[in-house]
Amino acid sequence: MKEVKLGIIGLGNMGSGHCMSIHIQHKVPGMILAAVCDISAERREWAEQELPGVPFFANAEDMYKSGLIDAVLIAVPHYDHPALAISGFEHGLHVLVEKPAGVYTKQVLEMNAAAAKSDKVFGIMYNQRTNPVFQKVRDLVQSGELGEMKRVVWIITDWYRPQAYHDSGSWRSTWSGEGGGTLINQNPHNLDLIQWMLGMPKRVRSFVSFGKYYNIEVEDDVTAYFEYENGASGLYITSTGEAPGTNRLEVSGDMGKIVVENNIITFHRNRVSEREHNRVNTAPFAKPESWVCEIPASTDGGEQHVGILKNFAKAILNGEKLLAPGEEGINGLLISNAIHYSTWVDGWADLENFNHEHFYELLQEKINTSTEKKNVNRQVADLKGTY
């Protein structure tokens, strides 16, 4: 194979943007746009005008069977990602899904199982992993330079969305349309990054507000407490109802603390480990000597979506290691589901022994009473013919 023939399902904001990057701007060497698919007549008109010569399908199954594509990028509503991915694997295609991997872990486990049975490349569009700032934080933590982690606090309240945003579509900010609010819509990248950089928490206790600031049924304000295997603790705070909001990540360890704010990394670096200082020190108020260091990392944000597309193409053509393997999509979603679950049951959510079935049952209760105008019944179903 000299080039990857990609089909894209879903021509909304993300799907159409990927089309432009690949087909018009030619930003992805080794990849061509071989077909597109959408159920919307309006998007068909857009494709005929903007993507002349690219075959259009109104049904995913037809595109899968066409023989025109080697791989598929799935950029449709959240609930439909796993079913379309599973069908893609069944048709012998490489698969790249937009974030999130799905809405609930039960369906994503099924998707991961289908990927494992295939010999195809499976990726997820976690484009923030291309950001040099987060790559550097991950390196500082995983290399041991920060020492044993003690605490993480991430305040992400700069996701402001007014009521007009929530009213912009009947499906938006509903259980049946999106499967949640800020956790499933704005925060998937952050939830992926926190586990990618620091590892998975062991359990979660959350306090989530639904429709606190807006006339919506899903969450718009979240405070979650994490506990890690080594005893470290975490605090994750996010909201769509604060302006101007804050985006500040602070990770503390034996060797000091890392602060990320305004895309700048500051390392308050101890000359010796706090634990070692505590062991040998005899002065009642003595602290370890600490240096304030600005850590060099490009602030250009990295290649983002194009970087993931390039990596996906190289993985298919040359066996390059994926920066964002699709199987890892369940990690951030598990944290998201656990945050919801903890509030719904008013107790701890154990991520190592998560009750996937009970979460699914509780989500179905929310879906069945959802106010989405379409009132779509989102039971696990075969959605292969939907797009």
C-alpha cells in the first residue's frame, strides 16, 4: 500500500474540517480522501460543491462495501462511534474515531474487543496529545523527575457556554442526544490527558450539578475527588457556567510541583526529595531548597488533528507506533462515567471494578426521560445503516 484511501463518516464541523485538511490543503502525506458519507441532503450538497469527484454515500454500509476505502474516520454523534467502528472492523477497515470513544464503557468495551479480533490499526482523535506542553508534563512525571506523585489539581472552568449554545440544537445538552454535558462534550480531551500524563485513579467521589446555571438536563458544574494507587489524591473541577474561568493544572510530587497555566510550564523543583529532606532534617521549620524553573516547551499547540491523521497514516503504511491508540479511549471515558456514577449513587465509584452494567441501566433511565425533541431511544442497537 502506497497511500491510505480514507472514507469519512459525518460531515459536520469536525468531519468537514478533516476533509479540507486531507483533500484541499493536502496536509496529510500518504493519505487521500476516497469517499465521504452523511445522511444529510444539505451536507451532500456541500460535498458536491467542495469535494468534486469524491464519491458520496448516504449509508455507511454501502461505503464500507464499496471497495473504495482502506480506512474510515468516524465523526458522527457520540453514541454511534462504537457501532460504526465495529462494522468497520468487520469489513476489514482500519478505524479512526473522533473523541469521545463512546458515551458509556459497555459499548466501548465491545468496540475494543472487535478491534482486538482484527489485525487493523485503531486510533482515536486525541489531538491534544500532540501538544508539546502536555508531552513535556508527561515526560517530567513518567521519567521520575517530579518524584512520587502526591496530588493533582486541575481547574478547567474556561469552557463557558451560554444558554444560546445549549439551545442551538434539539440534541444538544440532552441525555439522549449527547449522553451528558460538559464531561462528554467539552472535557474528553482533558480527561484523557490527565490519565495519559499521570495514570488512572483508583476510585472517584464526585459532586455534580445538573442544570445549575442553564435550562438543561445534563451536567454543567463538576467537582470530583480522585484517589490513586500510591495514595496520591486529585481534584478535578470543570464547568460551562463560569466566565472568564480558569485553566490551571498543578501536579505535586516529592521533587516539587509542576504548574501549567497559559500554556507555560513552571517547575518548582526541590534540590532534594521532600521525603529525603524529612528523613534527615532536624530543624523544626526547615523546607527543602526549591528552584523556580520555566520548562522549555513549544507553545504552538503542536500539529493537533493533522498530527493524529499523519500518525494514523504512517501506522498503516509503515507500522509507526500510534500516539493515541483507539483502545485507550476507554480510559478517559471510564473516568467520565465514574464521575456521573458516583453522584448518581451518592458514593464512591471504583474504577478498577467499575459496574458497567449498572451505569448503563442508570443512563438508560436518564435517556428515557430526556427532553430531546427527537426523543431518540438509545438502546444498544445496530446503527450501521444510520449514516
